[in-house]
Amino acid sequence: MPEPSAPPPPAPLDAALRGLCPRCGAPGLFASFLRFADRCAGCGLDYRAFNVGDGAAAFLILIVGGLVSLLAIIVELKWSPPLIVHLLLWLPLTIGLTVLLLRLAKGLLLALEYKNAAREGRFVKRD
């Protein structure tokens, strides 16, 4: 009788959205809202070996900043509200979107780093 094979790893986006281990799919990628757990409880994958760094925040600042800037320009050109309306609309929206999407972005970068076997500072010897 053939031995049952391990389930395939989750897709990177699925792992990020659901907080799953990128290798085995076990839940528990995050220890808190934005902090990764030290390792996977299912397979023992050491999450500390991955270097997500500030990449997620940098991507989000560019994406959310561009989106909010575009919306602010549209609102200004269409209705010309006072400056206080812009402040009350765009500051909370920018901060809220960035914080809420940061968990997803960090999880996605870690899952992609695992999937692509990306590591920092490796030399590949080619013949």
C-alpha cells in the first residue's frame, strides 16, 4: 500500500491571508498581529531565518500612498472641500489601510521568500 503523500504547501497568498505555514500549511504563522511566531508548530520551520525586514512597509507606503493621493486629487477637483476635510479623510484612511494591510504584506513576503528559496547574500557558482 503506498504511503500517503504530504499535502501540497499552500499558495503564498493563501498562506498570508490565513496565517499558515508556507511549508506545511499549519496555522500559527503570527504570534501577534504583526509579529511572526518563532517556528511552525506543525513542521518546525524556523521563521526567524527569513528576512522580511521593512520590505512590506515600503511596498505598502508606495501602494497606499499612491491610491490615497489619487483619491485626494479626485475629491479636490470634483468638490474642492476645505483642508480640514482632506485631513479628516486621508490621514485616518492612510494609517488604517497601512496597518491593516501590513500583516498580509509581511505574510506574503515570507511565503514568497520560502517558495522561491530566497536568501540574503548568496553567491551562485556557475560553470
